[in-house]
Amino acid sequence: MPSTGGYMGGLAGLIFAASPVVPRTVWIVTSERLLMQDHSSADPDRPLVYIRLRPVWTYIDGIRDFTGFFCDHTFSEPKLAQRARVVMQETLENAIKYSLRGPESELEVAIHSTGDSLQISVSSTPDPQHLERLRSELTTMADKEPKQAYLDAFARAATSPEASAQLGLARICFEGEAELRLEEQENGRIRLTATGAI
């Protein structure tokens, strides 16, 4: 088992091919700025971390734990690391559950920092019906305080399994202390971004 420093240093610029059967299943690229601890002057257009993967459930735990590890050691804020783990867990689960399947289906995950905030975004190609529900839920949540939105979503999820995705979104805002923004891109792709204070 490599040491912590060696593990992080080895990730800089490294590409993982996680599956011998399907090449390029997972890419993880960290910025050299990580090694310089220069996140306070980060270029917001250049991610600290970029991950590209196919929508496969088995990757969620590893990417969630890496996100917590990365934030803990980059920003020295254990609470921020825990919040980031919640955000990554829920955004990835949502994207994987509702992504269209196919040989070209991929998710893109990026972590950015502007010095006083942290952004985690996941890009995917969702089922069109899910996109409509996602728009509706985000609009509903925007009119509520995060705690109330979470309690309402929890109550719905207790009676309807289909409401679990909405609970995840509410958890991002309440437990992750983040604001959500949806961007619709070309070719049916979307980017869901969670932004929270550092």
C-alpha cells in the first residue's frame, strides 16, 4: 500500500483504465496545482480534478471516497470533505440511475475551486423523461429552505420509491450545504453543478 503522499502524487496526470475489457472506462486527472497547494488562486475554468467514466454503479464508492480524500488533504477541512462526499455520492447515483445506456454513454465529473467555494459537477446524457422531473424538482426546491426541502423529500420517499432521486437532490443542498444549478448542453447532455462555501 503506497503512502498518502505517494498516492496523491501518483494521481497527478495519471489515467486509469479500470477495465481490461472496456478501455477508457475511468479516467482520473488531477491538476499539478494540487501538488503546489495553490487552490486559492485556481483558474475556475480548469478543474482540480477531472474524472471520466461509464455509468457503472460499482465506481460510486471509490470516486466518493477519493473525493473526500482529495478535499481533506487539499483544503485541510474535514467537514468540507464530508460534505463533498455527500455531494459526489448523490450526484453520481442520480446520473448513473437515469443515464441513457449505450457504447458512447459516459459521465464527466469535475471538481473546481475559486478559493472561497468548491464546485462539483457531473455531466451526463439522461433519459428525457427524467430531465423533465429534474427540472421540476429543482424549481420546487428553489422556493424552500434546504432543511424543509429535505424533510419534504424524505416524506415523499417514504411512500414512493420513485421519489428517491429527489431525496438525493435535497440531501445535496441540506447535508452538503450546496446550491444546485442545471445546465442543458448540446446533444441532450446536462451538467448538474453543486456549489458550496469552503
